[in-house]
Amino acid sequence: MLEKQLKRLRRHKKIRIRCHGTKDRPRLCVFRSLSHIYAQLIDDDTACVLAFASDKETKDGKKTNKVLTAFLVGKLIAKKAEAQKIQRVVFDRGGI
């Protein structure tokens, strides 16, 4: 592995030690690829995903910029969290 990749993995491991989600306060994990953005609410105690949202759900055939797409995904995951009565989350920044 390259030194840059090892440093990123080390950072990610340190963050995940401190960042732990529960049923009342799940971990919000955001992943952004070059073309899509995904968000998950994860309960680490039972190792299950409580809610999931992606830009594939928000698109209705229109082309939007990445900032607007990320905003729409955030609103969508917030609606799904409110439906499950989740008020607070722990943000997992993923070591980037």
C-alpha cells in the first residue's frame, strides 16, 4: 500500500473508535463517489442500517449540481430519520 493510503486508514480507524452509533443516536455515514452520494443511519450495537438515502431516489430526470443533490439527499435522510423518531445522530466523517 502507498503511504497516503496507510495514513488515511489510520485516520479512519481513530475516528471509528470514538464514533459509535446506538439505536437512540445512530451514526450518520455519508459516502460520495464521483457520480453519486449516499447517506446511511447505522446502529452499531446491532450492526444494522436504520435508514438509507441516495441521490438515485431524489432524481426525477433533471440534471442538478452536486451541492443541490447533496442538499436533497440530506433532506431525504432527515425525513426518514424523523419517521423513526430519531432526533440526534453522530456524524462519521469517514477519515477523509
